[in-house]
Amino acid sequence: MLEHMFEVVDRLGTRLAGCVNGLDPDRVAGRDAAELWAAFDRVERLAAAGKTLLARRLADTHQPDETGTKTAAEALARRGGTSLGAARDALETSTGLHDVPQVEAAMRR
């Protein structure tokens, strides 16, 4: 199942990259632009939810010797190209989801 999930997400990323590469905003009608923007927004939110859900597991399995980073937050910041504070926030959110299953369920939707 996990292998299949990785393949699906990887293919989605490749297809999305192709869509963005071919996107000419000046050739998109106003109404279509609004609908396309909403579709991209949904993809962005779902991708962020997936990253948040996985952050805790990345922290659980972090190996300082392998990555050259001392903490899981440092590794996430480096991997995601974000600040250390943003990475810490993501880890805190991911870890806290166990305590609020209704929030986790909403993220998955």
C-alpha cells in the first residue's frame, strides 16, 4: 500500500509540474482562472496536510548522524527550505494531532 501511495503522489507531482510549466495565465478566461486557482489551492492544502501528518514520523526516525542535523526540526527545515521556527511549528502540530482526532480528520478531508 505504501509503495503504491508513493508512486501515486510522485506521479501527481510530475503531472502537476507539467501543468504549471504549461500554464499561461494570460490565456485563461477569468471564470476559468478562478476555478483553476481553487483547484491549485485544494492541491496545496492537501499537500500541506500530508506533510504535517508525516512530520511526526520523520521526527521519530530522525538520525542526526545520517543527515548532519542535530534535531528533527533542523532536518525538516533543511529538507523543506523553511525556517527552523516553521519546522518546529510543523512538528508541534503533527505531534499534537493525536490529541485532537477531529482536527486530524478534517485535515485529511
